[in-house]
Amino acid sequence: MQAGQTKYGIGMTLSACLWLGLFPLLQTGSFSTMTRDKWIFMLVLTGISLLGFLADGCFRRLSRPSLLSLLCGGGLLLWLALSTLFSPYPVESWWIGAGRREGLASQLCYLSLFLMFSCARVRKEPVLYSAAGGVALFFTVVLLQRIGLNPLGLYPAKYSYAVEPMFQGTIGHVDMCAGYLLIVCGLFLPALAEAAGRLFLARQSKCLFAVLLAAFALTVYLLVTIRVDLALLTLAVLVVWTLVRLLPVRFRFPCLLLLLVLFLLFVWFFPASSGPLWELHEILHGRPQVTFGSGRIGVWSYSLRMLREDGRWFLGSGPDTFVLRFNAFLKNYFLVHPEAPRLIEYFDSPHCEYLALVINGGIPAFLFFAVLVLAGCFGTAAWRDGVLCYGVQALLSFSVCIVAPMFWVVLGLSLVRFRKEKNASPDPQALREENPPSV
């Protein structure tokens, strides 16, 4: 009986290359319009992806989406649309977005990308090469910024890396840089491990291994030097999970549980008096402060109070309407409770993507999204770690069109379940890609 052959789609492979290699670099040269410009680029690339999807469909290079992708992806899209119908805010607020251009228009793009790529047959090597090239160019821009130059005019007026290191690369704030770098790091690490194994068995040329090693090293260097605590925590989670997967399946959960217990014990007895671990130490001991986590503890506590008082936890208030709802709530709350502690800064997002979904779309929207992220973390080996990295950093970050489209592309690819073509000649390379060695 002959083995089946996978016929990859050129259109969707090219689209994936554009999203993971080119999209992070697209920039018009203005910090003040960065999010708007990125939003426009997102619309253009989504249109290109649609053309690639249709082309691959014409040549029968697509697969049937999994039932999970259809139910949860379609369910999330329909629920967000439903939340807009009952939104108390005007159309522009929930269509474009009142805070970060994350309105229903962006959600339509994200979920369209997810559904298209969950049907795609993408060859991973071109995508990895493209992502590696994108990281190299991103790294070059960062180096120029760090020696005092301002290529593309990406720093705000009168700022430079020397006086304000919060803006680096081609996508602005370091939190956004971290989101992008973590996604590609989650792609490079398993591919690097697989390439190393093939190189050891003399089944792989040295070129891919060298490219992946260089790209992974550059990505880790950037993640360490941008000094975002969450990025380092997510990187640690990725490395630990990669090492745990080397164990037999029956030992993985006990090992993870043991590591979690050891980590909590370390935090419980943490001896220092500052930093993120100390803040977690204080929270575990029942002494949280609204200033912890750069104000995240404060915005989370007031967000939960808002949900409890206004009762809009089922349908939410519409995509990207948090800023309107939250600030109206705070204004009234502080009038009634003038003694309540104030937040240290203005928030247009709760800085937790999961909580933002509850507020904007309701608990059902959160559940659809959580199931997709969890399933993606255990999906196709080549893409699942990118989902894992984004899912971890989303605990303390927020969705924005500067980074989010790349996540939805990777999430779709991680849930692809395509069948082999019947009556086709064997293709060892394709078979190895569909059934990579466990890492």
C-alpha cells in the first residue's frame, strides 16, 4: 500500500511567509500613527491571504477544518457580533474600537485569518526562513536605535533609546516587541530541535540548522535585553515545557506539578523586598497593592468590581469598548468612594487579554477563546509553541493589531488536520513534516 503525499498550497504558504516575516517590518515612519498604519497593513495582508486561500482552493490544496476550529472560531465570531448588537455605545466605538482599533472590524480579520489558516496546507520551511529573515532585519533596526539613530522615525518626538528604552524595533513599545518575538521564538525552538536531530542523523543539510540557530539566538537576545519581565517568564515556560516533553508521557504532568509546587514554595519564602517575584510573594500572603504589576492588580480589581456591579458579564459591551465602560465606572465609583486608592495611570485595556474578552464580549467569548488557545498549545508540533508563548503573555498583555494577526495565523496552523492525497507516490519529506519527532 502506498503512502500518501501531502500537496502543499503555494498561496497560503506565501501568505504565512508575509505574516511572520514581512508584517512586523511594515512601517510608514511615524510613531503617532503606528497603530492606524499597522491596522491598514493588516487589512491589506488579510485580503492577500484571502486571494491565496481562494487560489489554493481552486487547485485543491486545502483541507477540511476541524470541528473544534469551526465551533469555537465561528462561535467566537458570532458571539462578538451578538455583543455588538446589544452594545450601549455608538457604532464607531465597537466597529473600529474606542481604545486600540480592536473593534469588530479587527475581530473579523483575526477570525477570518484563523479559519483560513486552519484549512491551509502550509509548508513550514519557507515560513521559518521568512520569519528568520524578519527577525534579522528587526534586530538590525534595534541595533541602530541603540547607538542613537532613529530609523523610520519610530521613536516619539524628542525620545531616543538613550533616554527612553521603552520603544524598540519596528513596532513601538517593548511589550508589543515581546509579543512578536515570543511567537517566533515558539516557532524557532521546536524547529531547531528537530533540525538538530536530523543533522545528527545526517538527514538534514546544515543550512536550515544554521539559520534557525542564528534566528533563535537573536530572538532570545532581544527578549533578554528589552527587560520585560513577562517576556522572560514566558521564555522560561517555553524552555521548561520543551524539556518536559523529552520525558515519557506518563511523567510529564507529575513533573510539571512538581515544578509548579517548587516555584510557589520559592515565591512564598522569597527573601527580597522588590521586583515582580516580591509582588507575587505579597499577593500570596494576602497583601496585594493596586500598584503591583505596573498597576495591573489595580485595574483587574476595579474591572472585576465593575463586572459585579453593572452585570454585563454575559454579552459584554462590544469589542474594544473597555475604555469607555471602565472610565465611566471609575468616575462614578470614586465619587461615591473618594477614599478608594487611585490607579497610577490611565488604562484603555485591562492588560489581560482573557479579562478583556469577558468585559468586551462576555464570558462565552472568553470560553471560546480559551478553548482555542488550550487546543492550540497541544496542536501540530511545528506551530503549537508559538500559541503557548502568546497564551502565556496574554495573561498580562492585551490584543492589538500590531501583533495579534500573527497569533491568529499560528493558531490556525496549529489546529490544521489535513489528510494525505490518495493514490499518490510517497514523499518522505512531507511525511516527516506531518509526523515530526516528538520534542
